Amino acid sequence: MQIGIDLGGTKVEAAVLSVDGHFLFRERLATPQGDYSATLATIATLIQRAESELQIMCNSVGVGHPGSADPGTGCIRNANSTCLNGQRLQADLQALLKRPIRLANDADCLALSEATDGAAHRCSSVFGVILGTGVGGGWVIHGQLLQGPNGLSGEWGHNPLPIATADERPGPRCYCGKYGCIEAWLSGPALVADYQRSTGDMSPTAVPMLVSAASQNNAAAVACLDRHTQRLARALAVVINTCDPEAIVLGGGVSQRPGLIPGLLAALPAHVFLPPETPLRTKILLPAFGDSSGVRGAARL
Ligand SMILES: [Zn+2]
């Protein structure tokens, strides 16, 4: 059995998976807001409940978390749950739970879950993408999470948008301090902001409102979603030209909008370095496990 924790901004979820990938235990608790010690205690409570209910003791625990851990210091950085930043999450959980803890971010967990037994389960190289309130990525190569010396693998959202047109430069300011990051164009809030900038209409405040307007043939909403598709194609073409993954899995709320995958498949060939008429063999997939990929990938760590 494998036990995983998905540590999110609003909820902490624990799950125990059987070897063949079935949920044996699943429970969520609210994330204590702004309180690191209480967050650790919530994780410990969930582990204890899982193990006492199933009468088991897992040798290690996988934890998916926002941000990333600095491989040098172990400190969490860039987490939108800011109480985690600067904390040695792995060491603190190991002290509390008295066993090895493996950490990865949410995009890593998506990639690992989908590469293990999800949409990309027979693929040797998988790039998992989260398009949500932020934009992240994670790599799984031959079943193993790719982790480098800077703890940065897959952090594609803070590269600049490729092949930017004159009216896309310098681009929207990103929370990281730069302008025109992929995240600043492609996240859910960025997509809504793009519509608001181009129309002056501030009424849509969430992606589902844009999707609904587009489904009723609102021309500005249709154009905005098409710009998003074209920009995502440019951003993914760089990934394909660099590492040529067998599959790209698109997770996160923004990936669920209708028509995204066909739109990408139509837009990608213009930017991928292949002779004309050569078919693009990259599989562009949606997650098999939806929102569960985070906790499933954590367990797979
Ligand atoms: Zn950025």
C-alpha cells in the first residue's frame, strides 16, 4: 500500500492506494490558514486515521505541496500557501511522523500519477502541466520523477511566452516580478485578465463565465479562448522541440475547457520543428484521474 498527502491551499487530502491503484482510504480536512504548525498536525491526524482504519503502518509518506523545496536547504519556496515558505517541511514531517517523507509539487504529482497508471501509463516520457491559478509542470522519465540540482524541473510557467507578437510585449506583469511569463498569459486569472484588457468588460471574473459566453457565440469570448489556445501551443512547442515527450498531460481547471485539445493539435504543427505534412506524434491528453491525480501522485512518490 502507498499513502499520499495532497497539501492544498484550502484542503489537505490523504489517500491510501492498493498496489493495483484502488483507493482504500480517502479523507479531506480543511487546511489551517496561515498556520504552519497546525498544518503539520492536520497531516499527522490524517495519517493516523488512515493507518488506524486500515490497521497498517506505511514505511514512507509522499506529500504533494505547492511551491518547491530548495535541494540545498530543504526550505519550501514559491508556495502560494505562504506559511510554508522558508519551512523545512520534509525534515519537520519526518520528525513528527518518524519515517521517510518524499516531497514533490502538484505538477510533479500529476505527471507521476498519470504516467504510473493514468492517461499516459504506457508512455516513457511524460510532461504533466497544471493550468490553474498558476502554471506549473513536471517530468516523468521511464516511470521516475525528474529532479535536478536546482529543484526546478518542469518550472516552465516562468519562461517568457515564446514567439511573442509586438502587442504581447512586454506582457502582463507576473507575481514573480518579470513580465510576460507563460503563467501570466495562461493561468485561469491570466485568461480572464486577457479578456478584460481586450474588451474593457470586467464582468467575467472566472474562466467558466468565459467558456459559457463563448458557447453562446460571444465573439470576444471566442477570440479570447482562441488566443489562449494559440499561446499554449507556442509554449508547448518549445517543450516538444526541447525534450520531445511521448505524452503531455494537461491538468488543472483551465485544461477542462471544451475544445482545448483539438485546438492545440491544430495549432502545434506551425511551431514544432517538423517538415510540413509530417504527423505530430506527441500525445496531448487530459488526466484520467482528474482532481485525484494530486493525491494519487503523492502516494506514488
Ligand atoms: Zn513569472
